[in-house]
Amino acid sequence: MFEWIILAALAAVILYQLYATLGRRVGRQPEDAPAVVPASAPQRDLKAVEAPPEALSGIAALRARQGDFDIGHFLSGARQAYEMIVKAFAAGDRETLRPLLSADVMANFETAIAAREAAGRTEKAEFLVTPRTDLDSVTVEGDVAKAVVRILAEIRTRSTSPEGEAVDDRRTADLWTLQRDLKSKNPNWTLVRVDVAEA
């Protein structure tokens, strides 16, 4: 009986030691460190700060003014406009060209069409493959947005003149600058410049 009392006392001492050791936090704990914020530290705002449109550039500047601008949709429209303009120019269709071109570009096209007509030559253009359009750059100045589109195309031109008929297949690489007034409700872009792209 006495042995049982001794064993019970030893067990109590061992349990107390285990509790004293395991129940105590040893060393520095992460929560012990006070949260110190220097007075000079800038306060971070978790909300995104929107930059004013004039501080943005490129596509970001355009989307700040025209939130629904989509590159894929724009390039698809640019390709359709390109095909329409090339075919209308070959056919001498001034009525189709006028709303799509700036006054300067229309004047240049008109000169070329008139010279072709004076020579008694007619043309018809067709595309051998679907033209490729890539967005080269975007700028926004004031209320005017300009987008430069790189266009690669393979065109077959059939021409008829007093000398006879001719067929010309050629590959073209152009840079077309399209412009839009961002204040206008008209969503269409106008061709304001045509340049030959560098190979």
C-alpha cells in the first residue's frame, strides 16, 4: 500500500514537470513584437489609384476615354475597311471612299483615280488571301485618337486599257494611320495617312 502512495506521488511530480515545461512558451513569439510603424512611412491605400487620362499613354490612354475599346474588334474593323477602300479605289468608287478617308487622303486618291480615267484604264482588285492586320501604335492627343495599323496583303489587280488587259499579283506592306474624334458619337475611324511599311 505504501508503494502505491510513492508511485502516485512520483507520477504527480512527473505530470507537474511536463505541464510546467510544455505549457510554457519558450523564446520570443511573433506576437510578442510590437507593431511599430515609422511616422515617416507612407500610408498605403488598398484601393487602386486611377491616373488621370493625360498621364496615360497608348492603349491605356485610349481605354480611359473609350472603355469598350477592344483590340481584336478594332483590327477586324480595320481589315474590313482596308478591303473596302482598296476595292473602291480600284473601281473609282468615290462615294464609298469619301466617308472613310480624310480630306487630304481623298484628294490624293481622287488625283490617282482621275489620271487612270483620263488614260482610259479601269481596274478591279481582289485579295488572294485575307489581309493581316496588326496594331503598331496608339496615341491620344486631346480628344483625338490615332492608331497605326500594319497591313500585309496579297492583291491581284485586273486592269483594262486601250493597250489590252493585264493581271498584276503583288504583295503589299503598309502602315495605315486611322483617326477618331473621341467626343464624337460616331464610332468609325477615318484613314488619315498611308505609308509604306519597312520590310
